[in-house]
Amino acid sequence: MSFMYWESVPGEYDLTLTEITGSIPPGLTGTLYRNGSGRWNIGASQVDSLFDADGMVVAFAIDGSGVRFKNRFVRTEHYVTTTAAGRMVKRGFAHQRPGGIRANAFRLPANTANTNVMIGADQLLALWEGGRPHGLDLDTLNTIGMCSLDGVLKGPIGAYSAHHTYDATTGSRVNFGFEPYFPRFDLRHIRSAPTREEKLRRLKELVGEAITRVRLRLYDTDARGVTRYLRAVPLPGMGLIHDMALTPRYAIFMLSPLRINPWALLGHKSYWDAMRFKHGEPSYFILAPRDGGRVRVIETDPFYMWHYANAYEDGADVVVELPRFAPETFGGMQAWGADTRSDMARLYENVAPEALPDTVRLTRFRITADDRVHTEPLAPMGCEFPQIDQRRSTQPHTVTYVTVPSDGEGSGEGIGRFDHVDGTVQTYCPPGHKLVEPIFVPRPGSTAEADGWVLSVGYDEAQHRSRLMVFDAPHLDHGPIAEAWLPFHLPMSYHGGFTSRVAGQ
Ligand SMILES: [Fe+2]
């Protein structure tokens, strides 16, 4: 697969898409918003990591007569500053500022607003997990500015993660924010140490304090759009927590033994490069009652993950479903994450061929009332970016939509549909194409799960351009029923959402 996929989008466009193959179903009207990294070059600087390229929000508005497209870069401080400088000047998550340790020490990564969107009544939020969201106009996609959700997001960074989770029973959305702890840094106390060893011990003590006091802040946004703070969730360690799951009673997190070496704070390497999979240590499920009760911390086998498909309660049990990554894939993941232009097949470079089939599996974890964890694989092939009919979120569901590898070597991605009742698997993986996270849209007037359409954006390597793709949800393997082509390409977008509101011109 060509690495042209990861080129910048050269501008900002407002287009009516005239090249449509197939036909858009008459009942499908609304807007698909997606967010991802859209700017891979800033002057002479090339951005290598998907974490640190500037966020670009796209909107496909489907109004019954056609499809309009719009894209805008989020005007973050990172975007504005680097544009003015003509090069990368900020510390990112996988990118170090020029100037060595001094230039990077104690600097948090710059907010690129590049990961997901949250569709509100009066604005669209561009989300990034280590900082505040940016508000955008729902129609123009122009950046309104960084926001604090009416002052509810507090703390030094006010983080509001990229993965809010919908509660179909209440219509609310729950999200979390990472809250770092900054110990009081008394330089004189460190300098006055009589020996070099004592200096180092005092420094380590400070870093240790920063790690053990990290916690998450939990927020609830109700159906009217009012956000309130729910509770703090202490963590058993400092690691990467990218997504959350939700049941009517619990907010659920998974802390893997994938830990950030605290010395990253001191700036000698990037946060991403400083991550290590600590073999021999467990993973933990963290079940935080939404109403504020005692947090349950439950040990399980070591693995890591990015995204949840769903969670729900079954009697006294809590069931969580997610693509589980085997620990031995992390070395390859780390290499690919730091250099997205390299081949994604690197994910599997440390994996023995016979172990390949079990590297990434959609897995059901059943957590019992006495804190035991039973696991069960749900599908016979690798997958990521799981999505469901959101009307079933926090309740049992029967169908999961995913991205799937097309040829086992990671070069090219298609989409799949796993039916958990009859065990069938459907895939659509045309060679030379890359499809992103499939979003399910229900058919208006129908309440049946999976009755509707699936939307994706597909890149065609031969033509070096992209298109909106519409699938009939029950027959994903039949291929798209409609495609609305752009005259240019879009790099991979990570996450998105659909609303029945049609974005204006
Ligand atoms: Fe994500």
C-alpha cells in the first residue's frame, strides 16, 4: 500500500459531490462528521506520528438530493503556532521539540484536536484525549475555540477524552478526563542534596508522587446537553487509557501493563517512545459506580486495547466486549505509531506465524460479582474500530461492525460485520483500498437492531482519492450501494458520528 495515503490534504474545500455511483437511499439524510489527522507536513517539517498531526474535521451532508462535502483544520494553538513558525515547534505525544531534554522536560503534549467528534445541539466538539475540546460551528466547521463545557472541565489541563460513551437508556453521554498530578517542585530541595545519589532519590520521589496520584475525572452530559462532574476515579498506575465503556451502573476502564516510563516527564524521550509493556504484570478492569460508590479494581490477564464495542449487565455480572491485543504486538504497534508511513504490518513483526491468528480478537469479558473474569473470543479474525447500533449501547447487542485486515499482512483495510447470534462473519475488503471505522445509521421509523445503513470513507490507491461509502447494513459483503467521490484523497480519519441534522452550506 502506498504511503500517499498519509499525505496532507492541501486545502479546505466546500464541494457538492457530483460523481455518485449507485443511489443514496431516500431515507438516509443527515451528516456524517469525522475527525483525523489531516496535515502531515508543516513547512519543512514532516509529521511522522498519527498522534501529532493536526486535526481535520470533515462533514458529508446528505440532504435527499445529493451530498455536500466540507473539511476544516481545527484552529488549535498547535495549528496556529506551527503554521506561523513554518515547522513543528511543540512537544507532541510521539514528537520531541527541537532542543533536547531542556526543551521537553515537564512539557505535556500539544493538543491537536485530531481524534473524534461529539455532536451537540449548538456546536460540534473536536476531541483529543489529553486536553480540552475545541468547539466548531456545526455548519461551517469554523473553530469557535477551546471550551470548558460551561466551566465544568477543571484542573490544569481540563482533559475531556476522545471517547464519550452513549447511554441508550438515558440519552446521556459519559466521558472522562485524565487528571495529572503535579507535585510541588522545589529545586532548592533537590539541589541541596549532599550527594548525586541523594539528588536522584529526591527526583525519583517527586516523579513517583506524580504517578501514584494520577486519576480520572468522570463527566455526564445529559440529553439536553448539560454537562456535570460525576466523580473521581483513582487508578492503580499511570498508563494509557484511551476509551471507556458504560453500563447502567458502572463506568468501566481497563489499565493494561502498558505503562509510561515516568522519566518521559523529564523529557529524555517522547511519551509514546517511553511506553513499555511490563510483561509479567496483570491488566486491571476498573469498575467505577456512576453514582459514586466504591471503585472495584479487578485483576485479569495481561493484554492491551484501544476501543470498546459495548458493555452491559447480565444479572450480577458485568460483560465487556473489546478487541484484545496480544502483548507481543506492542513492539510493532509502537514502531508504527511513531512512523505512520511505515507499513502497518509491523504490528506483527514480533509475532510467531502460528500465534498470528490470536493477536487481535474481539473478546467478551464476563466479570462476576466476586471479581472473577471469564473470557471468550467472539470472532475468528482480527479487527479494530468496533461500532454497534448505538440504540443498544449499555444493553446487550447482537451485531458488531469493525475494520478488518484484508490480507493478513496489514496492507489495506476493509470492514466487517460480526453477527453474535448466528456466528456469521461478513467482510468487504477490495484490494488496494482502505476503509475507515464503519458507522451504523438506523433506518428512520425502524427500531430493529441493525436495520439501516453503514457509512465509511474509503481510499482508492489507484486513483489516489477517497469517497463516502454507503452499505446496506445487513448485507455489508455485497459492497456499497452508493459512493460519493471526492476529487482528492483523505488520509485515515479515526472516529466520527452521524446526526440526522443536515449541515447547512
Ligand atoms: Fe480511538
